[in-house]
Amino acid sequence: MFNMQSVARSDGRGGPENLRHMAWVTGGCLLVFALPFILETYWLYLVGVTAVYAIAGLGLVILFGFTGQLSLAHASFFGIGAYVSAIGGVHYGLPGIVTLPIAFAICLGAGAFVGIFALRISGLRFALITLSFGELFYWASVRWSDVTGGEQGLYAEPLSVMGIDFGDPINAYFLFAALGLLATALCFRLRDSSFGRAMAATRDSELAARSSGVSVARTRYIAFVIGALFSGVAGWLFSGHVGAISPNFFDMFASLNMLVAVIIGGVKTPLGAWVGAAYLVFVPELFGMAGVSNLYPILSGALLVLIVLVLPVGIVPALQQALRHLGTSRGDKQ
Amino acid sequence: MTLDTALQLTIGGLVSGSLYGLVLIGILLIYRVSRVVNFAHGQIGMVAAMCAFFLVPHFGLPIAVALGLGLAVAALVSYLVDILVISRVTKIGSGFDLIATLGVMMFLTAIVELVASPKSFKFFSLGAQIEFTFLGVYFNANDLTVILTLAVVLGLLALVLNKTGLGLSIRAVAISPEIARTTGVNVQAVRALVWAAGGAIAGVAAILIASKVTLNAFYMTPFLVKAFVAGIVGGLDRFVRPMAIAVGLGLLESWVVYWLGADARIPAVFLLIIVVLGVLPSKYLQDLEQRP
Amino acid sequence: MKIRSMLLQSAAVAGALGVSFTLGATAANAQSSVQIPDGTSVTIPSNATCDMDADAAGVSDDTIKLGAFTPLTGPVAGPGIGAVEGQEYVFDKVNAAGGVNGRKIKFSALDDQYSAAYAQQQVRRLVEREKIFAISGGIGTPNFVAVLPYIEKNQIPAIGMYAPAADKVGTMKNPHVYMIWPNFVSEFNVIADYVARTDSDASIALLMQSGDIGNDALKGMETALERHGRKIDNVLRTEATTTDYLPIAQELKEIGADWVFMVVQPTGIGQAIGSMAKIGYNPKVATQSDATDETFISAFPEEAEGISTPTKVAALTSDDPKVRAFVEDFTAVTGKAPSMWNTVGFAQAMVTIEALQGAPALTHDCLELALQHMQGFETGVLPPVTFSPDNRQGTNAVGIARIDDGVVIQVSAPVPVQ
């Protein structure tokens, strides 16, 4: 039932298209480098949170947008990464960088295990399987309080690698920007690879995918594990950035929130993960700037409905359509 | 364990399970005609209970009239949700339907929180004070009402779906709105009716639940989650199997909580789901495949 | 820099001028007035120093910005909104009386939905965007505990937050947090002690919600009962998401204890008592202080009847003139009688104002110095508040109340917890 028609992408770029593309990329890079020197630390913190959620969101783009699998355990993998980082620091005094491979390995193992169910279950029932694992994770993180700190959670030190303190907002910013760009590039590469085509085929029509020699089960499985890894690494970054984690960061509603974000952003494009994450972080901020911060929780539902009605393809595809529309109408005039 | 304990737990589980089932009926009906998993379903029911609760003191209405009006409001809200939001979501299954119903759920919660204040209220007891003992088991009229209501609603539904022209139209729309339209079914009207009926049944469920727990803007969420669980395991495009699972879930919880403690409920329920879905034959899992 | 006693005295005088002013008081209750804190409980020794020239965000010539993050929407919004109303009542009163040394209080309460995730963002907005001077009050443990590292790192004074997390809040582990509420270890220590003293042969069961609060309550009860050579006979667990309490009630009935202690979220308490009554089991019930709030009693009128609870604020039915003054004035000003959570907010803001009045200068350092030398400050609804340079638990006294005919009756006055 989560069958999607592909949203038209800008294909067949010509020469001038390429130039414009390069100009966009250069401008973007300049902005990325300039931002930390323009913004206050408060905004840098929020940009960091956005980057973390975007990396996790990229995992969902691969999982849901590319492959069509609905997961409600995404926040749990995020939680595994976050807890490994915090537990390593609190209980074993491990520096952040050492906990990264551990987090990676545990997420790989957990993703590989939960993913087994993706081999033959899809759609809502797969969503329910992931929800079940998510509930078990949440339950364990509350009950196993000697290790996890229970409901009150654990404190985490900011990352520090080779003398560089990523508790410093500017250092942290560059770390997040670098990892975020890396993850985004990976995601784009994955989409355009042969595996990307296998994922799209699996999503659009299982039957067609099978008849063209794609192993649907294998594709689903690999996509699920990759998605889990993205989320786990994002979670690992997250705990040091916010400084404290507790189970309610990683419950069913957190997973739903992540899903809402990428769908709003545009679930089939890696940029959608960024826009979705920015939506989660900065829209409440807009209410704050307008001095009506407490209206956000009241209006957030209505806002979601409004977005669905006004931008029924997601923000990024809508923008792309608008840009293309602008481009063609200008072309007509010439 | 004595026999009366076993009976008491079974009755209690049956009542809980029936409540899950009542919540689930509307979800299944709505899924039939629009293929949408309606996250707002619980809150639509909650609106009925809230309306009824506030109509009594403000207008001096008898409780029965207030409850009826509450159900009418829920039917209207459900209908409006479909007309104003869901029917305008272009691609069902794209995830936007999920966001739309989530958005409506959050919106209804926020409105009720604003209007009714975030307090909890003691709802009408609906027979809970009429108590009796049978074979050492404690009952009240409210428990019987719950089980009877489920039976009546299910019976009526079976009658309408299987024995009437309307039922035929609903089943036709469920199979394919396009084909139904070509055979002269007024798809719009059928859909509107089903959403309204779904809303009213949600109201019935929410009113009964409120009389057992307590009324606030959030009390429906755990019941909604359990209804979803039963519906998805059993198959949202079926009736008997998901309903049986809903009632079974209530019984399971009742026994697990007694034997293993309330904190064992979550692992017991969700491990069971994982195991059941993990070992079920693939043939069984196919029935919920996406329609083109 | 040495503190000059001159400064302190001028602060005290400015505060005293405001005392006679009672905002919105009608002639009928003009004699009952709530005293605006004047800083007189703060006595700073002559050898204590603080940085009087430090940068003081949030303080201008005519305003002092204070903030709180607290649930204003969601299931815990009731307590959150109630406490904010209580704080605003005090700040309005102070402002109407001319403010703190001529500076008006500007109070900003942001909604954290009782979520650690939102609290993280809201505390940063308060400190970095709205540039508040100090955190005053707020409700909720998980949301507050999550931001403790941030508070410590940025050294923001946080006063009176209702976040009873044993070991973390109210200890020198988090020295910028000034706690005025007993935690659940203390609450259950006192109520278990009371039951052990007054009902010497009774058997005792505990129904606890899994998690920190339940563990704290268990610890408090065990400590108290051990003193009497007794123990808890049975411990049952539940969860916040439990909706059907019948199987738990059945188990409790079979255990058949004379007393059932409960530490569960309030609607769970009501449902558990209702389920026990339904199957013909009516033990004596003791539960946490939340049950003394009007919202609980009105949602569960029959279930609440006769239960015993520890109390963290004075029962509002008390004859104590200070309590009566608060109840009457609050009712006159806001048009409704104060709830328990209004009272919590009132106490929070009173302590904040007292510290501001007593601070030799409006810098973080000097505000904390004043807090650390607050001795025996009377809010009227709490036992006297006293901090010291190495004590962050300003009061840790728990009373006992019983709910009779829908009214909270104080059974015994608050006593310091052993």
C-alpha cells in the first residue's frame, strides 16, 4: 500500500544547466563555511540538531523513500547510537571516538536482526514489527536503569578527538556539516547506483522488480540495515551534542516525528531529509521569534494538515517543480 | 488460583478486549472505503465524550440526550475530516495520508485541551454503580453494557453489510471505487456515510472507555494503539480475524498482568507479535498486500 | 569584593515598603495580606564575597527577566499551568508594589510538554535568546534533569523547580540548583513512618510505577519501616501506560494487605483504587502528595475518600494565618481558590523574590550568594527555607494529610525528614 509513483526529477541536464548547478554548489559551500562565523551559538546548536536529524532522516529516505518500507523503530536505532556513546562515556570512560565503531557494530547487528523480518514481511505488518522492537527498546531503556539511567537517562560529554573539543559550537558545526554532507553524498550515490535502481523497483512494483531479476527480499534487507546505520551514527552524534539523553527521545512518537519530517521534506530526495529536519527544529523557533512560542504545540497539528493540503508532494519536490516552472516560463519568453 | 479469580480475570480481559474491538470497528470500516489508517480515530471519539460531558451541566440535558448529541458531533467531525482533509490527499500510501491523520489527531487534541482545560474529569459512570456478584465474580452493569454494545454493533454491521443494498455498495467501494462508480454506486455518499458511521462508533467506544478510566484529552491513545495492533496483525481488510485478535489481546493482557506483573505486559505483548508475525506462513501475510 | 551591609539594608527597606500593598484586595479581606518578600532572611556574613561587577544578562535598569520551562500542553499541563499561575500571582504583586529595587519582573514560561527533547531547546532559548537572569520554578523531573548539564555549564541559577530527583537535584552535584521540595524518598519515608507508628500490626503492600519515582518511593519506605523493625510485605509494579487495573487489584486482593501504598501517576491511582473497590477489597491507601491536588480529588471523588498522603505544601484548609492570607488574597486577585499546584508556584516565586531582594547585586554570583545565606525564609506555605554554602535542599519537611469528604485535612504538621 505504500506504493508510490515517482515524482518527476530534473533529468537530462544540458550545458547551461550544468553551469547553474555548479554555481548552486559553490554558493552552498561558501554559505556552509561562512555560517558559523555569522550565527550566534544558539543558532549553531540548532543547526547541529538539524544536521543530526537530517542524517537520521537520510536513513529513512533510503528506507521509506527509496525502498518503500515503513519503519517505526528508526528512533530506536538512533537511541542505540546515543546510548552506546553515553554509556561508554559514563560507565567505561571511553572517549567518543572509540564508541563510534561500537555503536556502528551494535546498530549493524540490531539492524541485521530486525531486518530479517523485512525478508518476507512488508507494508503495515512490517511497520508493526518495527514498532514492537521499538516498544521493547523503550521498555528496556526505562527498566534497565543501572546501565541506562532509567527515565532520567544519562549525561554525555561532548566529543573530543585528538585535542579538538567538539563541545565548542564552531568545531561541532564543522564536524556536523562534514558528516552531514558525507551522508548526503552517500545517499545520492546510493540512489544513482544499480542498487538504487533495485530499491526503486522494489518500491514501485515488486512484481516488475522480480521479473527484471532484482531480489526484492535482499534489497529490502540491505536497505533496512543501511537505514539503521545512518540512524545509529546520527544518534551517536546526538548524545554528545545535547549533553543528556533519556528514553523519551527514542520512543514511538520520536520515530513518527522523524517520519513526518522526511515526508514533509520530500521523502524521495536526500534534500528532503534536510528540509524535514529543519522543519522540526526551526518552525517552533519561528513561533518563538514571533513571541508566541507556546502556540506551536497547539498549532503544530493544523500546520501539518495545511502542508499536506498545500504541498501534496513535499517541500523539496514542490520547490523543484516551482523552479522548473520558472525556468520554462522564462525560456518561453526568450 | 481459584476458579473465581480465573473468571474475574477472564471477564475483565473480555471487557478490555471489547473496548479495543469497539475502537477497531471504525478503523476497519474507514480503511475499507478509503485505505487510510486513521490516527485521528481515537480523538474523534474523545470529542464525543467531551461534548456529552459538558452538555449536561451547561444545558441541563439528560445524560442520554447529551450522549446522543456527542455521537452526532463525532459523526460530523469524522465526516468533515474526510471531506476537508483525507479526500484531498492525492496519493494514499505516500505517507501523506499518515501525516494528514496525525495532524488532525494533534489538532483535535489541542482544541480540546484549549477548550476543556488540561484537567482530568470524572465521566458519567454509566451503570458502574449497579454492582452484583455471581459465582464469586464481581460485575457491574457497565461491564455488561460494554460487551453487549460490541455484540450489538457487530451484529448491526453484519446485517447492514451483508443483507442490504447499502452494504453491497460499501463492499463494492471497498473493492474498487472506480468499478463501483461505473455500476451506478454513489461513491461519495457511501464514503461520507462510512466516515460518519465510523466517527459515531468511535464515539460509542470513547464514551464507554471514559466511563471506565477518566476523561481528558489523551485517554484514548493507548486504546487506539492496541486497536491498530489488533487490526494490523489480523488484517485491516478483514473483520472477524482482527476483531477476535482485539478481544484476545484484552484477555492476554489481563492474564499476563496477573501472572507476571503489569511491567511484563509490554514485553509479553510485543514479543508475541514479533514471534507470531515471524512464524506465520507467508501465504497468510500476503492478504494485506497493497492494491495497485 | 566585600559585601557592604549598607546595600543589604537598603534592599530590605525597599522591600518593606511594598509589604502593605495588596493588589486587588477588596475591603472585606484587606486585613489579610500576603507579605512580599523583602530579603530579610538573607544574612550574608561580612567575609563572604561575590562578583558584583559580573555581566548580568537579563537585568536592566528597570527589569529583571526570569524564565521557566514547564509543561503547558500535554498530560502534565495541569500542574505546569497551575504552578505558572502561582508564580505570576507573586510577580504581579511584586511589580504592582514597584518591583525589586525598582526593577519590574518580566517572567517568561515556555512550554516543554514534559519532554526532555523540548526542554533542551527551551532552556537554550530562555538563556541564549531571551537572556533571562535566572530560572524560577517550573514543574517536572525528566524535563529538568535533562538540562542539568546545560545549567551547570552555563552556571544559571535555578530556583525551586519542582523536580524531585533524589541524588541529582538538591545536592552539591548540581550546585546552581536550589531545591525546596522533598523528593519521593522523603515523602514515602514520612508516610511509611506514620503508618508504622499509628498502625503497629498492619501488613503493607506497595504498588509502584516502574522507574525512578517508584524506586525512590521504595527506598524511602524501606528506610522508614526498618526503623520500626518492619518491612514491606509485597511489592507490585505497574507502568504509566497501564489502562486496566483489574488484574492488579485482583492480585492485591489476594495478598490482602491492610495498607496499600501507591506511587503511580494520578489517574492510575484513581483507577487502581476504583478497581480494588469493584472487587470488594477496600484497604487503607497511602499515596504521593499529588493526590492532594483538587484536580485529582474532583476526577476521583469516591476513590480519593479516606486516603492518606504526605504533603509538600501546607493544606489550604489550614487555620494558619499565613496560609489563610494566601488563600484569601489569591482568591480575591485571580477569582478562584488556589490549587495545590498554584501553591507550589507561589512558593517557588516567593523564594526567587526573596533571593533577588537579598542579593547584594544583581549578578549570578551575588544571587547565589544570597540564596546560600537564606535562613528560615517563611513563604507561609512551606516550612522555613534555609540554604547554606554546602546545602542545596532548602527545606525537606513532609507533613501528613488525609482526604475527608473531599477536603484535604492536615493530620500532622510538616516535620524534617530524618
